[in-house]
Amino acid sequence: MYLEQLSLTDFRSYAQVDLSLEPGVTVLVGSNGIGKTNLMEAIGYLATLSSHRVSSDAPLLRFDTDRALIRARLVRGEQSTVLELEINASRANRARINRSNPVRARDILGICQTVLFAPEDLALVKGDPSSRRRFLDELLVSLVPRHAATRSDYDRVLKQRNALLKSSRAGKFTAGHEATLDVWDQHMARAGAELLYARLELVELLRPHLKSAYAQLTDGSKEAGAVYRSTLQGVFEDDGAAIAAPDGAPAEDLHHLSVAELTERYVQAFAASRRKELERGISLVGPHRDELELVLGRAPAKGYASHGETWSMCLSLRLASYYVMLDDARTGGSAPILILDDVFAELDVQRRRKLAAIVSGAEQVLVTAAVEDDIPAELAGRRVKVVPGGIDELEVQ
């Protein structure tokens, strides 16, 4: 798959911009703050319905406008698909596929697939667990778009359950509320089990690719790994407090459990932690509190990895997701578009060259840089000059 045409209307700094693209390597060069990342952000948003820079849609709209429009023409083999995504300030976002009638925005998930590398990726290692959960869920939805509904259903149930738990702190919790909480426990157990099962499967796919990618980017002296830590692996006292496992005791392996079995485990965990949850007014068990622990050698990457090792781990995670999507493409999916947004300026010469050599064979690679000299020779190709408000000129190297 590759992106042939991108048009933005009232998106970030652009009133209107049109960019023609082609397979292979394209490097967008321009001063910092000129709008290069805005172009890459729009492509990433089209793929995931979220930004790698902000958590809400409001900053995506140009000042004094109430909507932004992303249009893209994607080519996969002999097939061309036109996507239009309308981002609205005061109503639900809408989309069109090949200029058909409007559909829900999430109905376009899976059509445009990207893997985006950016300086913000440092949060994958150094940030809190929510960054790593988001990484997993976005990749999951890219591979299996129906899991957008899985995640949405879980978030909805979690919100309702938390609202009920908070009422206990306000002194408004009654016997009737207790019965209602039992019902929400069942709903949340089923939704949580679906999401957990999918995440566990995904981590199993990622793990060998993460190990391989890290070895490709480094001298191979340390091995990279990932372990999914679920709140189901805790043992709870009657009041919901977790009991630490004995030293050296492995956490229970959940991978062999079915969705039905995971559902039952959640029901049991909710019952065990109920008193503590009522005291705190919040759900303490569920995928929303899980962790993807990244391991480097024998130590957690967070807090132990050097700056260079942290960057290598972040890049390896993105490369692992790219390889998983390539595996999916071989069974009927689409090879993703690779986006490297201001990444090379953050890397030393050795890592630049290794990363460039790895990604140069992708069907389409889009790179942004403030200084052209930061781009390794392995990524020779088309150059696009970005200027305030648009595109100035094109040249080929």
C-alpha cells in the first residue's frame, strides 16, 4: 500500500495543502515549526483516528474553524481508494469511502495502515503504562478493526462502573446499587476478557519481532523482551489488597485461557476487590490497569536503560509492529506506510544508518527532517521542500 495524494483543509497550520506522493522514499525537508509534522500527523490520524501528539481533536482544527478535512488516495495493487475524514469541533467525526454516503469515522479503520516513528515514542519506555497500553490497542485495531468496538465497549462499561463506585464515596450507595454493581461486573468481565485475550495474542506476535529488531539496531549484547502484566495475576485478600507472590514465584500464565475462562477470572477478581473498590471509588481490576513491561537483558527498560538503549527499544517496538503488520499483509492485509517524523535528528550516526537500512525496502517511506544532512544515504530518493503554508518545490536525488 502507498499514499498517492494527500489534501488537508483547515488542519493545524494549513488552510489548504495538496501533496502528491509515490512509492519508495520521500523526504520532507523544512525548518522546525514549518508544518512537516502536521502532514505526518494527518496521515497517522487517518490510520488510527488519534494523534501521536495530542489526546483530543481540538488542536487539529485551524484557529477560528469548526472542522478540518483530510482527503487521501491510497493505492493497493491495482485498487485505488479515496478516503475523506471530517474532524468536527461540536459533533461526531464523519468519513467517506470513495465518495459514498457518510459513515462513522471508525468504519475506515484498517483501510490506511501506518507505522509512525516520532520523538514522542520515548514515552513508550519512559512514560506511564497508559502509553504502552495505547500502543498495543492502536496496533490491535489496525490489524483487526472490529477491536475498535471491543475497546469502546470496555471504556463505556468502565465509565459506568466507576460512576457507580464513586457514589459509594458520596454516601449514596444502597443495597439496590450493590445489585446494579453485580450486573456491571458481568458486563465489564466480558468486555475486559475480550480485550485482554486480544492483547495477549498480540504480545505473543510482537515478542519475537521485538527481540529481532533490537538485535538489528544494536550490537546484540542485550536481548529485548516484553511481558504482559495483568491485574488478574494478582492474589487478593478479602479487602481487595493485593498479596505479593512469593519470591521467585512466576505469575500465572494467562495465555492458555479462553475468553470465557478469562471472564470468570474477572468476576472472581471483582468480588475479591469489591470492598477496596468501594472505599476508593474506582475500578482496581481490568485491562485499564495492566502493564506491558519492556525488558532489556535482565532488567526493566524503564529506569535502567541508557538514553541510547531507550531509543533503540522505542524503535524496536515500532519495527516489531511493522513486522507484525507485514505478516498480516501476507495473509490478505496491507503492508503499512512507514513514517519517520524527525527521528534521525535524535539518533547517533550508527543507529541512523542501521534504521535506514532496515526501512529502506518498505513500499513507501515518508521521512521528515529539518536538516537534510541528518538523512542517511540509504534513504536517497525524492525530496519535498516544505515552506510556511504549503509545498514549494520537488526534486529527486
